[in-house]
Amino acid sequence: MKIILFGPPGVGKGTQAKLLVEEFHSAHISTGDLLREAVKNKTALGLKAKSFMDAGNLVPDDVVIGLIEEVLKSDEARDNFILDGFPRTLPQARALDALFEKIGIRLDSVISLEVNNEEIINRLDQRRLCRGCGRIYTIARIGADLKKCPSCGGELYQRDDDKPEPVRRRLEVYQQQTKPLIEYYRETDRLVPIDGMDEIGYVHKLVLDALYKNRI
Ligand code: AMP
């Protein structure tokens, strides 16, 4: 299964990717996670990316394209992967298609998760992550006072870029630079729109149904 999970920030790409990984044992390739890891480890890549990420802007195309090339050429990723948060610009999408052609990969689907803006702002405001296992929670479910991950006991935190100012910028960036990719993938018949407004398990079912339907 070779999938792109597409959609605005906070739409549920990370959550759905984790469920698909359990289902298909795919490599989960999240450029956001890879960049955050690089920032945490203060690598050259992380130092380059940090200021863009903090402001809610996109990291330059050449940086993320280089990163994805490296990952997709590795054996464990090339046959079975979920791309989460990449591509986000037209040059990234074109570079990805060129890379697929070069290394002989045929993409199965671009799953486009759709929710309205009000819901996105609410979800990002409510989102908490675990520093230990990376699980994603919403405070509407676990309560705002819970500080430890119910699964592994790790510390729960809010991403700096989930705070109101960077969120506003991330949504602008999505509208201007990322949303045009819907047309790019629709034109080449690879776009599968999925209503992401429902609860997580139901959206997962919609995604699975669409993937199986597309394969047969
Ligand atoms: P995410 O975790 O996918 O919301 O990504 C967090 C941040 O990482 C984004 O706001 C960008 O600053 C950066 N980022 C992640 N993926 C990309 C990408 N494909 N292109 C450029 N910047 C990215």
C-alpha cells in the first residue's frame, strides 16, 4: 500500500496514519515528525528548519524534498508507506512524482481528509501529544488536567505551533500553497476525498473502504 494522506493541519492525518500503520504495517513517513526529531537533536537539518516551523511557515522545498528522497530510497519504506504531511507544495508534488518514476514506485491513492476550518482550529487547540509514545489526544476526551499519557505514562504537551498565532499562519499557508494540490491530484485521477468530520474509528473505516475499493 502506497498512500499519501493529504489535508490541512489538524485534520487527523497523524491519527489516521497510525491506524493505517497498524492495519498494513506500513512505514509512516511524516515530514513533521522527522523535522521535529531533527530540531530536538539539533542536527544541521533541525537548525535550518526550526525558525520556519516555529512561525508556522513551510520549511524550504529543497530541504524537505531531500529528506523524503532519502527515506523513500530505503528498503523498508519503498514498498509500503504512508506519506503524512508531504507533499505540501506543487514543486514538492512534482518532485515526488519524478522520484516515484525514477525508483519505480506506483502510488495507490491520495486520501484527502476534509473538515471545516472551525473544527480544525478547535482540534488543534485541544490537541495534546505524548513525549513518550507519540500518541495524540484531545483534551475534550481526556480532560485538560491530565498531564501523563494514559497509555505509557509519558508527559503530555501541546505543540508550540498548535498555539493560536502559528495556527492562523499554518492555515493561511495551507490555503495558499497546499490546497492547490487537490487539483493536481484530481487531474491525474489519484484523489480520494474522505469526510473527516466524524469520530476517529468511523473515519478510519471510510478510509479503509476507499482503499479497498480503489485496489479492486
Ligand atoms: P506537521 O506536523 O505535518 O503539521 O508539520 C509541522 C511543521 O513542519 C509545518 O508547519 C512545517 O513548518 C514543517 N513541515 C512539515 N512537512 C512539511 C513539508 N512537506 N514542507 C514544508 N514544511 C513542512
